[in-house]
Amino acid sequence: DGLCSIRKMLKEAKGIGDFLGEMRDRTFKKYDAFSVGEVFDEKDEEIPDFIGDNGYFSSMFDFEETIWGASDKGWYDCKQITPDAYKKCCFTTQRKIGDIGFVSNIIENHDEPRGVSRYIPEGDCCDASKKMLGGLNFMLRGLPFVYQGQELGMENVKFESIDQVDDISSLDEYKVALEAGCTPEEALKAVSRFSRDNARTPMQWTDGENAGFTTGKPWLKVNANYTKINAESQMNDPESVRSFYKKLIALRKNPEYKETVVYGELEPVWEDVHNLMAYYRKGDKNLLVVGNYQKEPQTIELAGECRKVLINNYDKVAMDGNKIELQGYQFLVIEM
């Protein structure tokens, strides 16, 4: 009945906007329900239609980083996103959304590879870099979404054969790569980087059989790193990736800082500095969010006095006056 109703609405609609407005009025709005749209290729002037005061949805996902480097030729031709490109994507979205509404910020979802394997330079995946990426995304203006396993720092799986891949789009991309002249090894590497099967491997609960997900045979192979990355081992570890995400959530809910973190303005800073992503969140508090997006240290100089370090993914901060030497992939939230 629901599908028939949608078909009828589409048939009667004068355009996609008319259809989305009708859908909103007859479903979400009717129940004062919260909704998020998967919106692609929207024009800047259309954003109020989607998430404005009377938008089709309550919010919409940010896919700016997701589509960066895409190629019409196929995955084998896609570019690997850099830290500077990731920063530019985030700030582009923040500027075009402005105060129109709230965007929903993601690192990964069920249709994308694992974010830490996609947005952290190859070979640099570690607890510090995973926490930095999580913090930079979580503190953006908007609604942070955390996909299952992201809070543990789960990574892409290493596919040893295309036979281990189940997703039809990934199988198609493998075929496209071969037809373009890639070797089977090159085609599999491209699929391994971008396949959504990376986000669909069994959830890593424990270091036991099948990562504690099932006593049967899972539909996809368990990531081989489940003995090191699993929920059980991180539950009571104050230094784990999971515990870091809990700190981010706690700050967002903290009555003293909630108004600024949730509703405050976002103002980029040091945009031209290579491999550094930083921005202010300004409201009744003035917070500086900064991440050293590389393994080499680099120094920043604060424009004012540091009142308090609220979040740090390292044990300490190397501060000399207003100068801070950031360690590799160090992330800080500073109250100024």
C-alpha cells in the first residue's frame, strides 16, 4: 500500500519538488517526525527547499567528502582524498549551509568504505589519527552521525579475492577495471578501497570466534584485525577510540558548552596551512578545534589565551606561551 501511494504521488506530482513537499506533508510533518535526506547534486540555492524552515527534510547528509575525487570511468580512476582536500570539503559544506539549517555530518555509512581507511593517509591509521578524524568531524556545526563500528575505529577489510566480495556494485566496478586494462590485482585493490562491503563485515564485538558476531557462518568474512579492534577490549579502556567518542558526546551534552557546540557559529582558521584543519566554534563560549592532519609535528600560535584544554587525544600539550607544538595527528578542543 505504501509503495502504491508513493507511485500515485509521483504520477500526480508536477515535479520532484512537488513530490517531496507532498511526501513531507503526508508523512514526516504529520507526526512532527525527524527526517534526514540523502541529497546529491543539489544547487546552493535549493538548500532552503531541502532543510530550510519548511524544507522537505529536517536535515540532509553531507556527501561533499564522499564524492571528492570520483571519476566517471570507475573506481580504478578515483583520486585518493588528501587532508587538505578533506578540510576544503568540510568547510565548503559549512559555508553553503550557513544558518539555513543543520547538516548531518558523517565519516562513513552502510554504503561507504570505512572512514579511517578513506580519510587518513595510507599507512597512518592508528588510535591518534582515528581520534583526530572523529573529533574534527564531530565538532563541526551540524548533527554528528556515528555508524556502527566507527566508534571502535574499525578499518577496511583486506579482500584476498574478488570471490570474498558480495556487493553487486563492487563486482561491477571490478569488471569495469579489468575492461579498462587493470590487472586483477589492481582491480581488486580499487574495489577494496571503495567497496561498501567494508562497512558491512560482521561487527567486531570480541576477540572470540567470528568476532563474537555469530556462531554460524557470516555472509562476509570477518576483518582479520578483530582480535585487536573489538568492543570488548575498548569498553573499560580510558584511552580507547570508543572512550574518546564518549568524551566528544559528553562535551556536546555538557550544559556549560552545549549552546556553543550545538548552535555556535563555525569559523575556519589557518585554512592555508598544509595538513592542518582548525576552526572556531563561537557562541556563549569561544572554542578552538584543531587537528594536526599528519604524522610530523607542527606548531601553531594561538591568537589569544588558552583558558582550558577540553579534549586532547594525547596525554599532554606541549605549550610555550601561546605557541603549541602539535604532535602527529594530535587533536585539541581549547576554550579560549
